[in-house]
Amino acid sequence: MIINWHAKAKLPFISPTSWQQLPQGEAYCNALKHAFAPWLSKILGYQIAKIGALSAEIPLEIPTHQQILISEKISQNLTALLSPNKSLIQAIPTELPLIQQEINACFLANTLNFSQDPHQILRETHRVLADDGWLFLSLFNPLSPLIFKQKLGAFPFRQYPTWRIIDWLELLHFEIIEHKNLVINHKKTTLFSPLTLIVAQKRTYPLTMNTEKVRSKIPTFLQPSEAFQEEMTSCQISPDSK
């Protein structure tokens, strides 16, 4: 098992272009389709980015939204997905050819598991997401039968503890809305499920601070107007002193 504590790996990884290239890949794709479905109605706006070939293959029932499929390699199964509301772009996830804050939701379906630099992918995702935009992210769960595997089929992959990804997201000001393991093949228990889902929203923090709290921490001698008022008060002569 390879658990990655550092963000960037020394060597690049090759990403699969289809779930069918992975053992149980179709079951994983189907589980993610059902896991994403309840959240789709919460997406405001019309631009959705599915980053990575595995993300692109997951069907989403949102015909009113424009889906941008992004993959390092263009394969026949990806071109077959094209429709009036879907466009396909060849690009690497660490350098997304998208305008800043123009995307309303991003899907990273196990994209990080086959990435050399997952943290940069998350930074790029944060960059292109609009304020309060949604991030739907799935990972392979290292606390599952995958714990003893270094490859899925012919593809070496990385495994991350869920808390590590959550920590990275929170540093980027994402609010974690939900994280859970997914039911695969109708198993009763999800504790050792091979898939983990994380749902998060990009949050912005106000640049203006609470003025009352700020003023209460500033010494009086550093507040010119108040210092001047105190000086004038001390110089006034009371009627009794005449």
C-alpha cells in the first residue's frame, strides 16, 4: 500500500481513459452516478467542469447545464459522449484552460488517485470555481480491500487518507458539506467500501473586519481623534473653579 503524505509525487502517473479499464470500474461509475444525483439540483448557474476522463464518463442528468469534459487524452469513448450540451477539451488538470471563477461545479471522480500533483489540481479547481461553487470529489478508500494494492489493472495509483484531502480543501477555504463511504454492489456496510465521496463548497471570507472589535484593541493614544477629544476635555475650566 502507498499512502501519500506529500502532495507532489516524484514520478508522473498515467490516468485511465475509461472506468472499463479498471477492475469493478463499471460498479464504481454507477455508484458515483447515484451518489452525485441528489446534489445536482443544488448547482446554481450553467457551467460544469468534469475534470479527468473518469469524471467525464459519469452520466449526470442535467440537460440544462453546459458540461465541459477535460481529459489529458482524447479517446473514442470520450468523443462518443459529445452532445449539444457537452464539449471536450484536451488539457492537463494542473493547468485548466478555463476562466477564473466561471465554473459553477467541478467533478473530480478519482482524478487525484492518478495524479502526480493533486494539490495543484485542487488549487486550479478553486481558481475556476465561482463563489459558492460546488466540488464533488471521490477517492479510493485506503481502509478497504484496496489497502494491499499498488495498481488497479495496469494503472499505478495513489491512496490518501480522507482527512488529508479534507485538510487540503479547508486550507483552500472549501467548506466540507458531506463526506462518506459509498455503497458498492449493494453491500450492507460502507465502512470498508472502496469509494469515498467528499462534497464541498467554495467559500469566500469578507475582507472588511468588524470595526467595533478592531477599535477595542487599539490603544487610545493611537487613535488621534479620541486623543484630541480627551485633551480638549482636560483643558476646559469648570464653573466651580472661577
